[in-house]
Amino acid sequence: MGPKGHPMSLPAQKLAHLLQLADQGPSLRAALAEEVADLLMHWPVDYPAGMKGVCEALLAKAARDVDAPTRARLRVQLYADPDLAYRVLGARESTGQALVEAARLGGVESVLAESLGVEPRMVKQILEDETGAALAVACKGASLDRAAFSALALLAHPGRDRAHAFAVLDAFDNVPASEATRVLRGWREGQTAAA
């Protein structure tokens, strides 16, 4: 019930639920962020436009408090609206550079697993693909740029000859971003279902 005993509208109930989640503390930040991102990407026509700004601010605040795998999932979730992703998550260019640096220091598999939000055994399968297509799909699905993909491919298989390296880059160029996002989401959901 709203003020003076009037029933709350559905949008007001949804906003109240999201604000209640926000008050629960850091343990529920990932769930809150993913729920708000989903709402923003599938905005109901009967929800007031003014509520959208409140939800964006709520998502931006929650996104600051989540770990790297959750931020990667959010970036995939918001892929269809790059302006929204930029407003709530910030620029993504530094993500690729940071990932490559971390991979150079600590091994490609563990860093890539954390960044993509998939299990290390999935990353092992991705990296074992000699064509580079699986890594291309993973990187493009996570919105990493071509330079980051190239560096990761070289770190994963440092002994490749030049022709093979160009073929791997072609694999990245030929993967449609929407398909890569869909496949990466499927890999994540598949491991969640298996768990």
C-alpha cells in the first residue's frame, strides 16, 4: 500500500523492490545490478520514463560495488545499448589493456576466466581451439577490442607463425558481435545450469 492507504502501482512496487534490494548491502549488489540492467534493457511501456533515470543511477551505483565477472556480465547484458553501458559502467577500452597486463603477469587462463565470467575449464577449452575462433567469440562477446584479442591470442599460443596469426585475427574480424554475445551468454548459462 502506498501513502494514505492507496495501492501502489506496479512500477512503484518494482522501484520499491529495487530500492529495498539496494539497502540489503554488498551481498546482493550483483543480483540488484543484473535485475536493474534487465529492466532497463526491456523497459515496460507502462512504466514512467522518469523512473528510468532513477534505475540508471541505481545501476551505476551498484555496478561500482560488484566484482569483475559481474561487470563483464553486465556489459554483455547491456551490449545492445552502448550509450547506457557507457553511462553506468564507464569506458571499456581500459578493460582490454588491464586484462592483457594481468594475463602477462598471472597466466591467461585465470585472468580470462574472471573477466569473461566463466569457469577455468571453459577457458581451457576456449584456448585449446587452434583456429582462435572460440577466443574470438569470447573476446568479442565480452566487448574486448581487436588489440586485446590479438595480445591474448599471442599470449595463449606464443609460437604461431605469421600466417596462422593473421588467420586468427581474421577469425576475430569475421565474428558478428551479436552472435558472440549470444554464445558467451550461452556458455555462462550452461555452466550455471550444470552447477
